[in-house]
Amino acid sequence: MPDESKSELVKRIGERIRRLRKEMNLSQEQLAERSGLHTNYVGQVERGEKNLTLETLEKVVGGLDISLEELFRYIGPMEQKDALGQIIELLVKRPSEDQKMALSVLKSVMEWGEKKRNL
């Protein structure tokens, strides 16, 4: 993997950590404390300046109280351009409140479709 690709991945992971931290209304200091890391280090990770080890990644997901799967969800470019891929692409960078609202609307549409079929 070229160095440029590696640094891009490190930046995307840092951005994902920042987004999740902000969605949880945590400061960098709070995440650092919860993760057992230094505040400066958390900032460097979020800016894509530090390449995380697996051990540090484990500490960060522990501090965020999420799974590794949740952290890595949507990190890579979407290969799928079908309807599901397009839906994910639309929602992935939206705040969690918007995602929840979209889920609620989608569930309502699905229920309406089921009722319509059963008539």
C-alpha cells in the first residue's frame, strides 16, 4: 500500500473517531481520560497525525464504548453503488439524529408497504 494511501486511511479513522466522540458529547480530554491516553495524543489521532496501534485502538473504542466494527463502519470507500450503497452514502456523514430520523421514516414506509400488500 503506498504511503499516501496509508496516511489517507489514518486520516479517515481519525475523522471517524472525532465524529463519534462529538456525537457522544465528549471532549478530547474526556475521551483521553476514558481511554487511558494523553489528551495531546487523542488530538493527534483525530487529525490523522498518529498511526494507532491495535492496543491503542482497543483503548479508544473502549473509551467510546463502541465495538471495533462500529468504529470501522463506513471507513472505506463504498464499492457498492446499488440502492443500499446510495442510502448508506447519503447517511454516513449525517449526524446521528438525522440517521435516526431517516430510520424512522424508512420503517414507516416499510410498514405502509406491508399494510398495502395485505389489503
